Amino acid sequence: MAILPDSWIRDMAQQHGMIEPFVEKQTAEGVISYGLSSYGYDARVSDEFKIFTNVDNAIVDPKNFAEQSFVDRKVDVCVIPPNSFALARTVEYFRVPRDVLVICLGKSTYARCGLIVNVTPLEPEWEGYVTLEISNTTPLPAKVYANEGLCQFLFLKGEGPCEVSYADRKGKYMKQTGVTLPKL
């Protein structure tokens, strides 16, 4: 697998709608950077957050997820409680080509503040807004800024197209539009 450069990402975004909206160059003035980088794309976090809470003593169960485990917020700055996490989504909508796998890493600005971003790989032919898991590993509340960079997506080209894509399998998270909770 080879990592794909800025020229490929730009072409796929502009000519084939792989990333929408697409920011052609890194934007960093007064914000946490986002947009096209040398070998990736720094995505923004939207202003929609689901912040973990344990007010109702709910148990986190991926097979029977209790929506009362989160509080919904639409804010410019999300404060994640100490040793907790939030779910959010990207501003950008992604359409992954059949011969590409996309991985995501958190930005160093947030990592250096104890905030870890986790996203499972975007499989071939998956599309949608990406649900982002943001963990605050610190004993202090931590801020996340909406409409600014949160993570970087790296595009890896396979030796050839896969036999069965995410779309072929009719994956349960296909074309998600908002912050999506676990599904069975």
C-alpha cells in the first residue's frame, strides 16, 4: 500500500467529490489548522457534540447502547469533562474510492493537551460524515473548537480494488449524516 500525495487528494476531491467541502490548502491563521496537507487532509470537527455523562448511572453496552449516556450540545466550543469523552462528526463528507483505505490520526495540538482522537478506518466505498471519538485523558476539563481542525486523514492505495467493499456489504454506518451512536 502506498500513501497518496496532496495532488491525488486534490484531484479526487475536486473531480470526484471525495471530500466535500474541500479546502485546497492548510488554513491555520488563528485556528487549529485544517485542509489539504502534503500526504493527508486535516478535517474539521462540526459544532454537534454528544458528551458522555453518567448522571443516570448508565452502563456502556455496545449491544444495547443507552442514549441517556450522552448529552447533546450544539456549540462553538465543547468542554469535555475530565477522564471522559465526546462524540462529534466531521464538517466534511467523505466518499472513499474502491481501491483506497483511509486511516485517521489526531492532530498534535490536541494530543499535546491530552485529547486523543479515535476513528476506525474508512473502508473502500464507505461514504458519510465521519463520527469522531474524542477522549479527554486528563484530570481537567478540555476544550474542543468547532469548525477547526481535529484530525488528519491519510489515504492508502491498495494493490488493486478489493473483492467486497463496504458498500457491497451494505455496512450499517453507510451514508451516516450526524453523530452516529453504536449500532448492532
